[in-house]
Amino acid sequence: MTSTAPSTRLSTARALARLLPFAKPVMPRLVLGAVSALLASLVALGIPLVLEAFVGENGPIASGELWPIIGASAVVLALGLAEAGLIWLRRWFVLTPATSVEYDLRTSFYQRLQRLPVAFHDRWQSGQLLSRMMQDLSVIRRWLAFGLILLLVNILTIFVGSLILFRWHWALGTTFLIFSLPIWYAGYRFEKRYGALTRQSQDQAGDLATAVEESVHGIRVLKAFGRGKHALRQFTRQAETLRETELDKARAIGLIWFWLVLLPDIAFASCLAVGIVLNATGQLQVQELFAFFAMATVLRWPMESIGFLFSFLLDARTATDRIFEVFDEQNTITDPENPVSISQPRGELAFEGVHFRYQDAPATQRDLLDGIDLVLRPGETMALVGLTGSGKTTLTTLPTRLYDVTGGRVTLDGVDVRDLRLAELRRHISMAFEDATLFSSSVRENVLLGREDLAPGSPEADAALAEALAVAQASFVYDLPDGADTIIGEEGLSLSGGQRQRLALARAVAAKPAVLVLDDPLSALDVDTEALVEEALRQVLADTTALIVAHRPSTVALADRVALLERGRVTAVGTHSELLRTSEHYRHVISSLELEEARVRAPQAEEAKEVAR
């Protein structure tokens, strides 16, 4: 997803003010950094005044004596050293606070991503979130440490320096200001154009990051189908679009720099002409003209930097907008205000008049789940079967509140799951998905992910790990280089599909839930391994309530009862034999499952024969 939220929703000042809660703890050091920078600028402004005294008729240079000249040079050197020391202090004061703000923002952003519902992640591209997490937060950190302070200090320096220019003659000061005023107009025009380009560029960079991430994760598919060149062409188009936007930004910056360099030069030339006239008429001394131009030279850098600092300001504003777009997302799945607790869950899971539809579904479209009534008795294993698109997987996401129902309710032991704290709910109900997701950590950490109550390395943790691996028939773990402490690759892609599924199943079993929700967790297993896993699962499910999405007749055999889902409704519930006898649609579904299983098993049987030979 590329956000299209308008960047002009808030003024730049109000948008950046949203960073204050994060910057408040380090504000004293940021202020000290700004004071140090301001003092450095004031010292720089003082040097022309000192030079005026030194080159005057009664100054040390006019005397021609060595020691007064050395003394005057030492004073100028001391002022230069003082300016350098204050600049060092400014950096020392602000660097640590700026990184602290970046750290707090980054951890808060990550925490927000963890808390936002799955529906949010369905809508947003991972590359967009990644670019915000890394690129935008770095822009904010650099702006706090450098851009903000220099912008404020340089504006104050220009204001103070401009007032001092009038000290020598009002005509010189007026001339300098008149030729400098167009800089502010150019800055205003620049802000409007550059702000839009910055937002466009950062969004395009997020899209490009998404493309890279997808191609890296899907590298096996691209190679298998020989579509690397196709992916490259798509990436090249996106990269070219970003390049054109960056060139537009560069042109905008180049134009503002043109005016920032040209206008001060015009001002200098005009002031020189005015100064010569004033000197010729006796209204201005040479040393005063010299000091005026020394002061104007000091002011040149602050004036020229305004364009760069304004662009930096707009980059930071856009980055802040993009960060707070995520912070501002509404979290609809939260802990209740008055939570209920279930200390000893029996495991009764019930769906009562459940309706569900996705947020972006057309109003004319019927609910994906359209009035589900289903009760799983404590300790019962219920298989959920139906044709593709009937809503099986969607139904499994509701007990743990990955999504919330849009009508009706889901209860655990008679308590609406929305009345339980999320942490407690997800302790009582555990899930294993068909698409097994593993993390780039050890096998042990992946399997015991849901057991916060177990101390790492404790005998209890080792026992829970061994039991879960045994149930999932995942003994292959012990053959890995470091056994259960082997670090598996990104998303577990270094393992086979069946191995990943077995570890995901072990993770769900190790959580010791009261209710186990399994979304076809055995689809990637061979016949023999599946039979062993099912036999072990029967022992686990003997005292655990289970809802299993079945895509194979062999999985249906695990169940005490079967629920038939048809177009978002449960149309029949009973034992496998009862439904075969009474439901024509059930017989059709089972026949479809058998055909699909035969199609999948055929290559496996051929492979087994080859191995036997």
C-alpha cells in the first residue's frame, strides 16, 4: 500500500510538534546544543567588530608595532577557537539525545506494528513499513541533531547580523536587506514544490523496497519459472520512476541554490557601490566599510544554508507524516476495559450467530461468514470441511481475534473472547497455520515461542520441547548441525515444506492450550509421516478441544464430529459416517478431497519407488 494521505493536513510546525512527546526527555540537552550553536554564531558575528577596531586609525595595525599586532591576532585566534569549541559542544550535546529519540521512535513504531490488527497488515505493503522504520526515522534523527538547531540558529544569526549592518550606515543595511528579501519568497515557492516531491519520493522508495523484498523472498519461484528478467523489467520501471522524482527534487534544490548564491552576490555588489559613494562623500570610513563586508561575509553562509535547511525541514516533516500515519491507524482489536479472566478453561468453544466481512468488501457483497452457529464441546475434536471459498480459514482466525466478528460472537467457556485480555486469550487458544512461518532464530526458540512461562534452558523447557517435537514427528531436528539450537534461515526456507509444517505444529502443541486451532497443518507431509503425526495427535487431542480445517479425508478421521461449511454457513454437523449417509454435498466435498489427495500422493508414491530401487 502506498499511502495517499495529504501531506498538507497539518501545518509543518504542527506536524513536527508531534515529535515533542518523544523529544521531551532529552529537551534540556537539545536546548543546550542550540544555545552552544547560537553562542558560536554570536562569536562569529563579533569577529568583524573586533577587526574594525584593529584596522581603525587608532588600532594596533595603524601603530605599526609588532606586539600590538601579535596581541590583536591572538584575540582573533581566541575568538576562532571559542567558536570551534562551541560548535564541538553543540555536537556533543545533541548527538546522544537525537539517537535516543530515534531509538524510542523505532521501538514505539515496532510495538505499534505488533499491536495493530492483521487487517492493517493486509492493507499495507511490508516495504512501505520497512522504509518508514529505517529511512524515515533516520531522517528525523538527523534533522533533530542538525537541521532543526541550525535552522533556528541561522535565522536568529541573520536577524541579529542584519541589525548590526545598520550600525555602520542605514543605507548599507537597507541595500543589503532589499536584495536579500527575494530569498524568502524563493524559499516559500520552494517549500510548496519540494514538499510534494519529497512525499512522492519517499512513497516510491517504499514501493521499491517492497519489490526488492518480494523478489528476494520469491527468488525460488522466479528462478524456477525463468522470470528473473521479467522481475528486473518491473523493478527497472519502478526505479526509473523514483529516479525521475529524485531528479525533480534535484532541479528544485538547484533552482533555490541558484537564487541563494546569486542574490547575496548582487547584494554584495550593490553594497560595495553604495559604500564607495558613502566613503567618497565622507559619510563612511574605510575600516567601517571593511567591517561591514566582513559581517556580510559571516552572514552569507547562514543565508545560503536556508535553502538546504528548508529542504531538510520538509524531508523531516514528510518523514514525520509517514511515521504518524502508522501511529494514527486505529487499533480495533484491543484489551477490554473491564476484562474477564478464566483461570481453569474447560475448552468449550462456541460460534453464536457469527458474521464476518472484510472492511473493504463492497456493501452489496454478502458476508463471508453468514450466521455461523457451532459448538465444540470440551475435549472434542471438530473437523471443518467445505469447498474452496466456503470460509473455513476465515473462521479459524476468529477465536484468537486475529480478526473480530462483524456480527454475533465467539465464546470460550461461555465468555465472549472480546472480554478476555488478548494475552490470556492467546494462551488458552493456540494456532497452527497451513503456511508455516518460522523466524530466523533457533529451532528451540521457534517451538517454545508461546511458552513465556518456561525459563530458557530449564529442564521444564527441554521437556516441553522434546514432547512437542515427538508429537510433530520432528526428530529431524536432532540431526541438524547444532540440534535444537540450530539457527534456521530466514522464514525457515532452509527447511523443506514438511519440516516447516512439523515445527509449526510442534509450536502449537508446546503452547499447551485449552483449544487448538489447526488450519490444515499436515498438507506438506508424506503419507507415512502424516500417519505418525495423526497417531501422536490423537493422544494430544484426547484432553484438548480442537478445531481442524481438513483438506484430506485422513485428517477428517481425527475428528469426533465434522462440520460442513457451505457458502459461509454451517449446513450440517455430525460424525463422518452420519454425514456420508445424510448429506449429498458432504459426499461431494469428501469425493473432491479424495481426488485432490490422490493427485498429491501420486508423485510421492513414484518418488518412494525410485528411492526403493
